[in-house]
Amino acid sequence: MASKIFDMFSLSEENYLKAIFHLENSLKSGVSTNALAEEMQTKASSVTDMVKRLSDKDLVNYKKYQGVKLSQAGREAAIEVIRKHRLWEVFLVEKLNFNWDEVHEVAEQLEHIKSEKLTNELDKFLDFPERDPHGDPIPDAQGNFHISNRVLLSNLGVGETGICIGVKDSSAEFLQYLDKHDISLGKKIVVIEKEDFDKSMLIKLDDQELRISSQISANLYIKTL
Amino acid sequence: MASKIFDMFSLSEENYLKAIFHLENSLKSGVSTNALAEEMQTKASSVTDMVKRLSDKDLVNYKKYQGVKLSQAGREAAIEVIRKHRLWEVFLVEKLNFNWDEVHEVAEQLEHIKSEKLTNELDKFLDFPERDPHGDPIPDAQGNFHISNRVLLSNLGVGETGICIGVKDSSAEFLQYLDKHDISLGKKIVVIEKEDFDKSMLIKLDDQELRISSQISANLYIKTL
DNA sequence: AAATAAATTTAGGCTTACCTAAAAAATTGA
DNA sequence: TCAATTTTTTAGGTAAGCCTAAATTTATTT
């Protein structure tokens, strides 16, 4: 990871880098101006503006009409922000009694605090967590993600069993649904039945059975046993 | 304390409010444009600019050529920022192994994080500390300072004894001087000798005797026994 | 009470990060 | 293929928060 001498990037630049990182990962391709505008909740012309600035700083590779890709430096910066975001989420949930659906907004602010010592001491204080409260992996100080083979619950077949290790959708609404039905990270899930027509599932969770729609099963990450 | 609906103030506005608060307290009067410019490390014309904006929002009372005073709302906002700053300093020192001369810069960033829940949970997590690592009082959630009668060491007479409870100058240089000579909050200090000429003092600290200049004694707060 | 000096404000500019509207390029599809 | 549509960029504007230089007000001195 390149050294950070001063406050290197503005809050807005960091948010763009993070957004590009997420889009590259989910789209598995370069990121279009419109996609970025959608992600950033802003206008395409604002994106073009910012993307040019990021390009001037060599944080992204940009060619007119062809979208952006992160450069190595840009990717490192994005990962650093994501690392901080996820560490703060762990802190909020584990130390300050936040619920997993309450942490995002505050972590969005905390992720921009600039202090290498702070980040690394926080990491140590939290005992080097590997995942945030939604099950997303936390990059280490070198920017390496601890990757594990996870699948979506919707991909399991009848009779298969797994442990819930994360969520794809981490909106407050979805997280509250999970809370209400007692689904949390670490829970064992057995697929009892699968409906062909609408892809809904009957699952076993502790001792109860629960019927869930495909929207639920397609947003729960599972580690198979 | 008035309710905070959204992100009420910008980072810059908060810094100005904080600076005005500190200057009002030390000057015990209204704050001049130049004094504010000096405190904010900026130009007088920039101060006039900002002071007008703060005045439009009724955070300060401002009349041309006559300096500013905080309004009630402005004072509350300033105190809230100071509360957060000092709570974060305690967190950094007590939980993350920061030294008391390293916390300021990071706390300057953390003090602007907006989340009432975060602030209050942090307060609880730290067990409602009354003072920050430099001995400055931490306002409670209602904005009340816990005030105690403290004096500067330079005001003690020969033979008098007190407990070190804070520093007036909290620059890294001064704090490092104190570390080097083993002076820390809570230490008992006895004044053995006082030099009329240069106001230097011979003090007893644990079992050692130490000669300190008036620049030191005029920057150490003492609670007399 | 002028004259000078100091403090403060105004005027005009700059950068960042956003916006709308219009132009240009790329894509789609008849 | 070429016209219509969509995507992207350009042009020009705005607000916050800073700047310098010039003007104005207040304070100080003689």
C-alpha cells in the first residue's frame, strides 16, 4: 500500500473511489458514467467532472465515452476507505450497542478520518476482525481481503445445509426483516423445500421452520458445510 | 440543548463556533475579527465572510466593526463540538494507546462526526469521563461543564500542596516536557522554594525534587488540598 | 482635532463540487 | 444503413470558503 503523506484525498474523491470499486466488483467490468451517477446519487455531468479530476491524479484510467477503471493507486485508496468503514462498523456494533441496521450512516462519516495510527489501533482494539457486522470481509493493513468461498442461499439445493455468513443487501429494511425472523450471522440453515414456481424456500433455522421468498434467499450469503 | 435535526453545520462553521467559544472564554469579551483570524489561521477578510454567514443563521451576534458574540444556539453548537472532541481524546488515550500529545489532530477530525447516538454511547462506553487527557472538563449531554476550582501552579506559595489536574498549554512540546519529567495528571506537587527574580520554583514530585521555570508553572492547573 | 496607524470590510477572483441545458458521440433497431 | 434513442460530454452557472488588494471605519497620537 502506497504511503499516505498528508490528507491525500477529499471526502468526495474518496466516495467516488469507493463507489467505482464496488461497481467494478459487481459489474465485473469498467464503470460507466451513468452507473456511477446512479451509485453516487448525482448527475452524469458531475461524474464526468470528477472523473476527469481523478484521472488527472492518476487514480483512475479514463477515456472519453468509455467509462473508468481504478488504477492501482485508486484501488489502494478505495480499499483503505472500505477497511476503515468496516472496522468502524464492528466498533459501533460490538462496543457501542449499535444494531447492524444503524451503523452504515455513521460509518460513512468515520471512514474518512485520516490517521493511520487510529485505523491500526482500532483494528488491534477490535482484535483484528475479519468481517464486519454484515459479513463483509475487512481488508488488512496491507489491503488484502480474506476471501472465503461463499454462495447465496438461493443456490443451495433441498437438503443442503450452511452457515449464514453475510448479507448481499445491507439495507436497514432487509436487516430488520432478518432481525424479526431471528436470522443472524452464524446461524445454521437447512433447506427443506424449494418451490420451483417462485423460488421460495422452506428453511429450518434453530428449531423453527420458516418460508422465505427468493428475494430473501438471494441476499443471504452462506458457507456450506 | 436544542435538538439537532440533520447535519446542521458545516465543518468550517463548527470550527469557527468552537474558536469563538474559546476566545470568548479566554478574552472574557466579544471576539474581534483579527483575533478570530489569528485563531483560525486565516485572513481577516475570510473571517468577515464567515461571520456574516453565521450571523445570518443566528449562531452569532455580529455588528460591523464590533466583533462577534455567540448566540445561545451558537454556544450550544460549540459546546457539542467540544464535548465530542474531548470524549474522542479520552477514547484515543484510554482505548487506543495514544499519548496525550498525539490526540489533538485526530480529535479535530472526529469532533465533526454527526450522530447523537454515537456521542452518547461513546460517553457511556468511556464511563462518563469528567475530564479529557489534558484535564479539560467534558460537558455532559446537556452541555453543562463540571467546573472545579483550579489554580495555576504559579499561584501557589511556598509550602503549599496540590494535585495536578490539567494543562493550560496543551501543545505537544509542553506535554512531552511533562512526560520527560514525569509530571502527569493526578500527581501531588509540593512547592518547596520560589525564586523572586524569575518566578522559577523548586517542587517536590513523588520523591524527586525538580526545578521548573515560570513558563511551566504558569501552564499547570492544580487543585489545592 | 487632525493626521496617522490599525482594524475591518468590500470587491473581485479562485477552486471544488455540484447543477441545467445543449451538443456530440455511441448504440439500437427498423 | 441510417434514423432514433441513449449515453456522455461540454458549456456555463451556483454556493461555500478561501484569497489579495483596495476602500472604509475606528483607534491612537500628537
